[in-house]
Amino acid sequence: MAIGVSSQQFLAIDTIRENVILMKNGGLRVVLMCSSLNFALKSAEEQDAIVYQFQNMLNALDFPVQFIVHSRRLNIEPYLDELLERQKAEDNELLKLQITEYLEFVRTFVEMTNIMSKTFYVAVSYTPAIAVTGFFAGLLYALGIKQKKTQDAADTFDEYKSQLWQRVDTVVTGLSRLGVRSAPLNTEELIELFYGLYNPTEFEQAARTSNNKEARNTNYE
């Protein structure tokens, strides 16, 4: 007989708390959203300087970081819907015709070209030397060894968080020297990010509905 298993059991994330991701293995993560840098438009001297500075930043790190590029096909349906509403509300026939032609041009262009939006992230990690979770936590409980009190656990989390944010500051400073701006995602943004990664279809539908509502509200204001 098949037994239903929650998909959360296959995720490495345990919870998100105070802008920090807590992993099931006891590790902590902070995710930075970063601005882009058009390397190809730089001169040869500027490119060499960027590569050298990036090399220096990596060599200065004594902890792991992960660079992530998230690509998603650009959804322009909300923009087209907004143009359609403006077309219906336009009284000038010439402008209405121009909007119609522009709509067809954009729709055709998008259908022929795979336009992608890219978002850049850096994940900064901190894993305590001893992390008692999962199987080992259950084993200790079975042996009658009590876990730390709630206050002690809170103090430990604050200590680990402090260590993690020192690493975050180091990465932010190193990226700024490359000309890349970065900012940590807060709890709500992290939840939205992971929900979109694990539920791309539902996330796009929700975003499309939200954008349509905003477009209608803008037209009526």
C-alpha cells in the first residue's frame, strides 16, 4: 500500500527565521541578491581589474559561498494586458491604432525570441562545528540526554547568527569592490523565492493575477 510522503521531507531547509535559513543539518544560510555587471562592455584593462579583484575576494574567504544565476522566461502578459486596457480607454483613433500595432509587434517579437530574465544571488553559509539534529537528536532523546533549554537554544542561535553576519559583511564588501551591489533577502523574500523555485507554475499564476490587479488599479486612479 502506497503511503503519502510530504515533499518537505526531501528539502534540505528546516525553517526560515530572522532572515536566516536554518538547514536540517544544523547549518545556517543568508542569501544575497546581487546587481548585474556587464563584463563584455568593459575595456580590457577594466576586465583584468575585475578578474583580479574577484580572485582576491575568493582567496580572502575562509568559508564556502555559492553563486547562483536564476533564469526564468520573462512573462510580459501583465504588460500586454495593461496596454490592452489603455487601448480600450483611448479616444484618439490614431493613438488607438498605434497601440494596436505596438501590441502586435511586442507579442510577435516575444513569440519568436526566447527572452529570459536573470537574477543573481550569493548564498553565504555557516555550519557550526557540532550540529545535533535529526537522527542524532532523536538518539540523544532516546538515551535520556535532555536538549538545551529554550533560552540556551536562543542564545546559541544568536551566536551563530552573529558569526554568519560577519561573513555576510565580508562578502558584501568584496562584491562592492567589484562594482556589484548586494543586499540580503529578508524572511518574506526568502519564502517567496523558495516558493517560486519549488512551485514555478503556481508562482507565475499568482504573480500574473497580482500584476493584473495592480494594472487595473493604476488605470482607475
